[in-house]
Amino acid sequence: QMSHSGVVSRMNRVRQWAQFARQWHLMDANQQDVFKLGEKVALHLAGRHKPLHHSETDCGDHVVVVNCRDIAMHGFDWKHTLFHFDKGYPRSKADIPAWQLHEYDPCRVVFLSIYKALGNNLPRRRHIQRLHLFPDGEMPDFVQKNIGNVMSPVQSLVRRSDEYTAQEREAFPRLVQHRADHLIDWERPFSNPGRHPRQGERPPPTKAEAAKILGGGAAKGGAKGGRK
């Protein structure tokens, strides 16, 4: 928009410069699904989130992904997801599972998921150059100074049971009220309950009754032997 004098206002001029400038976005990959994360990061790398996007316009932004070591996968995808590699030489094809590739390079699985989400086209080679991956939260100073936006996570973080405070545990609604002695000490020795008798069956004798019976039988046997 122009002012009444026919000159572009200073505010609109700065807004237009910011619209065509490349922004730097920060994405935390901690406990995030790697495939959903790849789709969202690819959206910003190619500039498809901007209203001025065109397939022949290079208007993508820079994306910095940290904590790539702590990414997540659904179910048993770590074991069953295979990445195919082919160098073009005889006996050079290999299918490497995701867990093995992640142990070798913590950023490789994230890179491949984002590269696939960019689509099978030539411009993705230029888009992927604006991707910056780091296995943990540490990054160079010049990268940290350029960051101007923090992207929202693709899924909510799940907390462990030991991460809840005592106040949150007390405020949590309880469906069952357990007794004070509900949790017992597993290392404490306990008496053997023995075998439970069936219905109509006489319960097994105790140790005192068994000793009494055995003692009486031995006395009777000794008396019979003396008579002979």
C-alpha cells in the first residue's frame, strides 16, 4: 500500500522485505515422530507455508533441528523400517534397519525422512541445503543468533511417572483407595502358605501336629519291637 503522497510507507516497505527474507526456525525433535516431523520441516524448507509460494520460486526458510538423537517412532518401526542404499556397484545394495542407522548416525534418519517429504523433484536438492541438524541441544553461536522463530511440536511430550511432583500426584483423581499396607516389602521373608485344600478336603496338618503324629508313631513302633 502507498501513502497519500504516492510513496510506499516505511512500515509496508519493511514488511515486504521481511516477507521475502529467509527466516530461521528452531524445531525440537525430542520425543517427536520422525515422519510427522519430516513433513512439517519440509513444508518450511520449500516455503509452502507462505502465500507467495510457487513451484519455481525459491522462497524457503532455514530450519534448525536439535535433539535428533531423541526422536521417536511408532510401535516397532525402529525394527521394521528399512532404508535402501545402492552405490551402483555389484553387491553394493543394502537394506539397513532404522535402529542400526540411528546408532551409526543420530541425524541420518531425520535427514532421510525430511528429504523424502520434500518430494521427488530437483528443487529439493536446493531446499535440503537449508537444513541444519544437531544430535543434541548444542549448536554454533552464529546459528543460534539467526533463529527468530520456535516451531510448535508435532505431538505432545509424554512425561514419565517420576517426573510428576507430589502435588500433582495428590491432585490426580483416584478410582480405588488402597490400604496403607497395600505395598509390601518384597525383600521381607514370609511364611509359606502351603497348598490350599479343596472343598471338602481336610487341610494339611501343621508342623506341630505333624511332629506329634510322627512322635506317636515312633513310640508305638518301639513298643511293638520290645514285645517281640
